Amino acid sequence: GREGGPDPDPQVAGKGYRRLYKSRYDSISTYLFQGKTEESHMNNRILNMYNDIPVPIDEDKYEQLRKAGIDPLLSQHIAHIFVRDPLVIFEGAIEEVDDETQTEHFESIQSTNWQSVRWKPPPPRTGPNDPHIGWRTEFRSMEIQLTDFENAAFTTFITLLTRVILTFDLNLYIPLSRVDANMQRAHGRNACRLGKFFFRRHMAPLEKGDDGFGETYSSMFSTSVNGGKKGNSTMSTLYSEGNLAGMDSRMSNSGDSEVDMFEEGVSEKRRVAPNASGGAEENSYEEMTMAEIMTGKGDYFPGLIPLVYAYLDHIQCDSLTMERMTKYLDFIEKRATGQLITPATWIRNFVRDHEDYKFDSVVSESIAYDLMVACKDIGEGKRACPQVLGNVEIKPISAGDAYVKKLDSKRVNNGYVSSLLERYTARKTFRETQADEAVEYQI
């Protein structure tokens, strides 16, 4: 073991001692996506330069995964999880578990690492009627809010943002060291209103023929911001004209331009374009306020909320759903711009304004009790809170009789289902509805 420390224990992760840079409850330590696709020019789109923080791993597990054909980043991620011991072991789920068909042992490690994002393999199906659950990614960084409305707004926003990234093929990667810095800054007082966070400003990478092939970069979004005209917003790269001229010369003198253009699947032009730190993407991110991240900055960064609106327009979202989405997005925008305060600020103000608070950083039992009652009343719609919710009205919620009827999921036979449907369709109101819809369809 270490000098003056315990002897190594082979039965414990890391043999009983190892420096772990983060808690189980923390931000992620590695990206997983290698960027490989069937199109060669997209290979390695996400480069290892983003994984710029220490990632302690179980070396034996890493070698085992690599020999089994698992790619390096995924092997590193799994080996990183296994540097810790499981916290929970259930009786009857140790030696009784068949690792060839069940995943309980893996999940005992996986589910006790609570990071900001979690990659989840599909659970095994034990029968043909079991639900099919695919590969999943959990976004776990959001705090619970005071009301169902707030929770629904942020959950919906995150879901739509994932669709925006996939549909518009956007790149929001920044080095993980900057992600960690953002997590630390987010804990500061009034960070939502006053803080600045590292965020990617060039979400669409430059490719051959794009504006910006040279010493300056012009965002693809600037044309939409400026009414279809090319914007004036340009940004200097950290590469000289000589570098670019040399690149052009190498391309023109090569008999196979594909080799020069795409080194390891990444165009050389993209390597000299302003894209990330530590190498070929040095100019890709900057500090932005939450208002700028959400609503846009200049004519080169459109903002996440306008991108979500563009996606809803792209899918031709129906008017009823759009009305609800607009309500959510307006609320998030007001929260980001400081028009509405965060629950953290509201809690702080509540404590400071309480008659029992002595401004000594001591939250007494009476203050804590009154705070919990106030939070409960706001969540159930019994107490208005315009500072947090604006003009959103939370309708009263009652838990009375909520659990009288269990939502049963036991399978029933087809005959019983048919009889239920027959009774339902025999209702006069249903028949009239169907008839009215048939008439409208014929018209």
C-alpha cells in the first residue's frame, strides 16, 4: 500500500485507495460519442480534446472491455463507473443473479453513480410480452421546482432541445473542464441573472463552401437574423493566413484531395476554423449570460428558445400544442432574463424576511417549518407566487381519493376487452360524435 497508508485490498475497487476527483453526485467526467457514421467526413466529429479532465478508471475492466470489442470511450466510461463499490445489495440478488441474462449486478454500480447525465442500456426482456425499452440518455442536472407547471416547462424544454440538436445537426460540445466550471458557477448567488457560463457559439461546424473559410467566421444563423442578408458579425480565428495558404497549397498539390481534406474523418478546413480549445477548435465557445444562451447573442448565436420555436414550426406543431409550448417557453425566457426570480432566490428572500431570522445564517425550526408550508401551498395552488411564476395560475391540487383505485396493469382476455369496447361505443354521445365526424369527412 501507500507509505503510511493501508495495505491494498484486492476485494475493493481501486484496491482500497485511489484518488477520485469527483463525488458520486457530480457532473460527468467523459463524453461517450465517437462521432462515427457511415459518412467518412463525419468520423470523429467529436474529438477527444473535449475530454480534458482526469478520468480514473479500473484498468482491468477497461482491458476486458477493449478485448471484447467495445470502443475506447465507452470502455473508459464503464471502467470509470467501476472505480466505486456498490452502495446497495439486495437479499436474494447476489449469487442468485445470472449475469448472462440479468443486469442487477451492473445496475448496482450504474444506479449508484448520480451524475448530471446517465447513459442507460436497455433492460433485458424476460418474455415476449415484456415492454421493449431502448437505449436511453437521462438528463439529470435540473433541480426540482416548486410547482408541476415549472417541472413540466423545463422537462418539455429539454425534450424539445434534444430534437433540435438531432434535427438541425447542431454541435453543443465544449471541453468538460468548462462544463465543470459552469457547474461551479451555477451554485453562485443570483447566477441565473448575473452569472456567465461557457457555451458554444459556433453550433454548426464550417464545411467546404461555407462563409468563414479563412481568417474570419460568419455564422450560418446571421442570414436569418438579418432578413436573409449576410451578417456583419465576423470572428477572428487563432490561425494565420499563412496556415490557410499552406493548407490550400497542400490540397492543390495532392493527387487525392480526400486524404488532405479529411484527416481521421475531420476536414482540415474544419481544423483551422474557429471551433474548440486545446487544439483545432480554440474559438468555439465564450462566456454568455443565461439570457444570451436562451434568447441569442449578436447575429452568430440564435439562442436556444428561438431554435426550439424554429423546430416547432418545422414539424408544423398544431395550434393547441403550440399554445402550451409558448406558455412554457415564455416562462423560461422570463426566468432567464431575470423578470422572474428562481426558487432559490425566493427561498432566500423568504428566510431573510421571516420575523424569526436574526441575520446570523441560522435557519431555525420555525423558519424551516413555515418555509415548507409555504412551498407546499404554492405547489398545491393555495398560495400565489407571482415573483416566481408571473401570471401563471396554479389550479388547486387535491390528493383526496388519489389512491382509492389502483392503476392495474394485469392482462385481460380479448373477450372481456371486446365487451368493454362494445359497451363504450354503444353510448349515445359516442355514436353521435362518430356520425358527426363522418358527415364532416364526407363534406
